[in-house]
Amino acid sequence: IMNAFGLIQIGLILLCITAISSLQCNHLPLQQRKVIENSLQLLDKMGKKFPQQCLREKMSFRFPEQVLKPRQKENVKVVIEEIFQHIFYIFSKNLTLATWDGTALEQFQNGLYQQIERLEACVIKKRTHYFRSKEVNRLKLKKYFQKIDCFLKDKQHNLCSWEISRAEMRRCLQLIDKVIRKL
């Protein structure tokens, strides 16, 4: 009798966890908007105004906007998760020459990381299907972020390369925000 009761309890706990996580997934767009809003504020807080001496070095990375226009709304989450992972990767290395507010940078990284975790929990099933059918979009996204990464490496992660990348990430997050608002 005790074993059956224990199994029922475990079953109920798993049921509750599933229900809670699906609720979280339903509120994801609203949550993402808050995260993006917060991330944009933190990007601004990290550094001062765009340095005048960096204006000459402006670089066009051209974000592949078509990746944010999948046929199914659910797939937007998959794309956004991928974008957040790329941004997190870029903002997690060689930041020594970036003269940014360390606390704001850390909060920015933590916010992205938490959002990646939430998104992963919601899109695990969708990911394989989406990326098999949209390998082209995935490659475009990868190419875009590799361009930024190479730019940073070419400039030896100097102040201007980081400021230009920060401005680009701001633009990228604003595009995502626009898409989420339509969901």
C-alpha cells in the first residue's frame, strides 16, 4: 500500500511540474519582452555614449531578418533561443578591453542565460523539427554572429569593436522585440 501511495505522490508532483512549466511557456512572449527591455537597458548602462572615435569604423553586419519570420509562431521561440545563445557566447569572452560597467554586464549575461534556460524547456521538441526544415535560416544566423565574432577578433577585441558590437546587439534585440510584440 505504501508503495502505491508513494507512486501516486510522485505522479502528482510530475503532473504539477508539467502544468507549471507549460504555464511558463504560455507566458513566454510577455516574459521575453520584459527580458529584452531589461537587456536593452543593461546594454545602455554597460557603456557610455557611442565613442566618437569609433564612428569611422562602423561595420554593417546585416541581421538576417527572414529568420524571425517562420511560418509557425512556435518556431519564433526556437529562433530567439538560438539568437540569445549567440549573444551570450559573444558577450562571454575577451571583454578585457571593453570599458563597461561590470555589474550591468553580469546582469545582462545572467538575464540572457536564464532566458535561454526557460526557452530550452519550452522548445525542446520543436527544435529538431524546426532546424531540420530550416537549416538555411540556422546557417544564416550562424554566419551573422560569426561575422561579429570575426570582426571582434580582427580588431583584437578593442574598445571600438566592442562598442560597435554592443550597438549591433541592441539593434538585434530591438528586432526580436518587434517580432515578439506581434505574437
